[in-house]
Amino acid sequence: MASPAARPMPKNCLEMAVHWYVQLNDGDADDNQRQAWQRWVAESPDHARAWARVEKLQRQLHGVPMDLALPVLTQAGVERRLAMKSLLVFAALGFAGLGYEFSPLGADYLSATGQRRQVLLPDGGRLDLNTDTQVDVHYSSSERLITLRHGEVRLLTAPDNLVPVPRPLVVATVHGRVRALGTDFNVRLGEKSTTVTVLEHAVEVRSRLAPDIAQRVSAGEQLQFNARQLRPVRAADLNVSAWSRGMLVAIDWRLGDFIAELSRYRSGHLSCAPQVAELRVSGAFTLDDTDAVLANLTASLPVKLRTFSRYWVRVEA
Amino acid sequence: MSTDNFFPQHSVESLYGEHHGWLQKWLRSRIGNGADAADLAQDTFVRLLTARTAPSIREPRHYLTTIARGLLIDLFRRRAVENAYLEALAARPEAYEENLETRHLILETLIAIDAMLDGFGPRTRHIFLLAQLEELSYVEIGQRLGVSVTTVKNHLSKALLQCLLLVED
């Protein structure tokens, strides 16, 4: 048994086992079907293994007094879903206690450079604003619309329990619309395009000028789009949302890119000399003290800072 | 300096020292019960200890809350099954004699089955339970729930496959 058990079970064997089980449990099953099933089990060790799982599952299920199992498992399923809902409520209250703001039904929010803000939406969803961000939140009778005018947001959605028929939740930018499908995602507005990164579940994206084409983006994926077209979906760097925890996470980044990213969080001028732009940077950095991040760079890379003032810094060889 | 080191190296001890209090508060803000929060925080670090991943963790709090969230869901599952079990026992016509060990085994099995059926809607769950536990025929289940035999078979197949994927050899 040791060697076949070490292999992963092929899924199609399990599918066949399910097929046979469902057939044989039908009141109409006849001897021909039973013989065919026995031949199938004998055909290969994987078939036998798959069927052994069916039997094991049956033993497990019938190890419980039947008149208890059915009510318990039916009720437990419902109760747990309710418990998870109350957990979400607690989570929201917990955030509120930690300096979240409650959003009225229509409002505009701004964050300054270097600042992050967290907003609790009317439906219990959570909107995080990254540095230098501007959003409008507008909940109408037909739609929950969040318009990103500048910067970057992360949205953790909540089901719409405020009205009998749930309204779609949409993040719109000048480039198009991202519709949430029960999810946690990050939207960053750039000058030429918008990038959406999905952390949980999925979203649906449409360009502003080509609204008939919809692309689904699932957890772990990223999509860049402008007003005319959607780029292909690709695997996401999930660290893009680290900012909402106050971190910048870089894994083998060019120093030039790293400095450009860091400059979003600083007022004034921050640049990188071309001679050192190709050096590589890895690490997790706190965004609340970018001076310290820059000092750390000089300790770990062959670079120094040329500073004319707090507002003019250049990273050089 | 407030910046993390490049490729920080953690030990479980240092993580515990730095984050245990924070994690307990985090859990407490979610379940509003200090004793459960303390237990879950402790269990989270036990998991961390057995996983041996501590040195390579980049964002300890993110990592810890991911573990803690899973434990929280397990706790809810266990409580839901236990509550439902006690209610079902009370609803029995005659008193049911069981020793603690039997009860423990039954509860563990129920919790395991409940976990296998995670993610299925109420209808799939119901069909699976009727077919497996009440041993009703597909026709009877279809009549009871007002759906076709094909629908019954489809739901049952889906649920069974999920269970078989989770059963160990």
C-alpha cells in the first residue's frame, strides 16, 4: 500500500468512483451495472484506491447516529454562516474603534501625500486610501459607486444588506469600471492606465470606451486597462496591497523603480541617479518614515543621499 | 530605526514577544471574548512553532492573522456543531445514554463532515445529507425538494466528489 498511497489520487478516478456510487445507489441499478462496477474497481490500483475512499467516507458518515446527524449538520451549516456574518460585523466595529471613519451615503475623501486613510462604507465595506488619493463615494438606489479620481484604493466589499435587492458595487476611473463580485481588491490609477489587482474572489472590468467587452479578473490576478482596451490578465504581485498595512514590499526591484515608488509617499522631490538605478532592492519597508527607508538604503547599497532640503533628495553613487 | 531589515530573520520567541499582545487584541476585537482570544492567540503561535516557517516570514502580523483567522473559523464550526448536537439530543424522545468518549468521537466526525461540506449551498448540503444519512432514493429526494432526479444526482455527485478529495487514503 505504501507506494500507491504516496502518489496523489488522480481526480478523474474519484470522479468515476462518484459516478459508480451514484449509479449503484439508484433503486434501478441492475446486475449488469454491478458487474461493470466490479470490473472497473479491479482494473487498476488507482480505481481500487478511489473506491476505498468511498467506503471510508460511508463508514465515517454512518458512525454517527442517523437521527442526530441530519439535524445537526443541517443546523450547523446555517448557524455557522450566521456566525461568520456576525464576525464581519465585529470586524467592522473593531476597525471603527481603531480610527475608521464612517462614510455617509455620498461623500468625497482625500488623503495627503504620505497619508493613508481608512473609510468604513455605509454597507459595512471598507475602503483604504493610499497616499495622495481622491475618491467620491456615491450610493444611489441602483448602484454603489466609488469614483477614483487620483491615487490608489483598496476595497474590501460587504454584501449589500441595506436594500432588498443588492446593488452592484463599482469602482470607476477615467479609464473604465471595475465591478466587484464579492471581493477584496486594489485599484491604482496611473496617468495612462488603471491597474486592478484582485486579492480575493473576482472582479469584472470594462474599458470606458469599449463597455461591451468584460473581463473577469480572479484572485491572484492583475489587469491593466485604459479607456480603449484591456491588457491581458496576468499573475499579480500580491504585495501591491502591502501599503494598506503601511508597508512597501519589494522583491528584487530595480532601485530606480523602488525610488519612484517611494517618491509617491513623500512631498517634494525624490529621484535616483541613472548610475545606480539598476542596483537591486529587496525588503519590507514601513511607509510612515521614508527618511528612515532612505537611510537604510545607504547602509545596505553603495549609494549616498544628496539632500538640499527635506524636500529635495537624490540617490546617487 | 523603524525600517525592517532586509530579509529579516525571526525566531518564534521574538515574534511572540513582539506580536502576541497585539494578536490577542486583534482577536478580541473580533470575537469580543477575552478567554477565547487568549486561547486562539496561543494556538496561533503553536501552529507557527510546528510549521517552522518563522525565520522566513516577511510580514509577521499579516501571517499571524491569516493563521488566526483559520483557527477562528474552526472554532465557529466546532461551536455550531456542538450547539446543534446538544439541541438534537434534547429533542430526542427518550434519554440517550452516551459516555464522554462516544460523544467526543461523534462530535469529531460531525465536525469533519461539516468541514467537508463547506462551501456548498443549503440545497446541495440537504440533498447530500438526505441521500447519505436518510438513505432516501433519488426519486424520494426529488419529490421532497421539488427538483428533478437529474438535479438530485448532480448535487449529490458534486458534494461526494468534494468529500472524496478530502478523505485521506
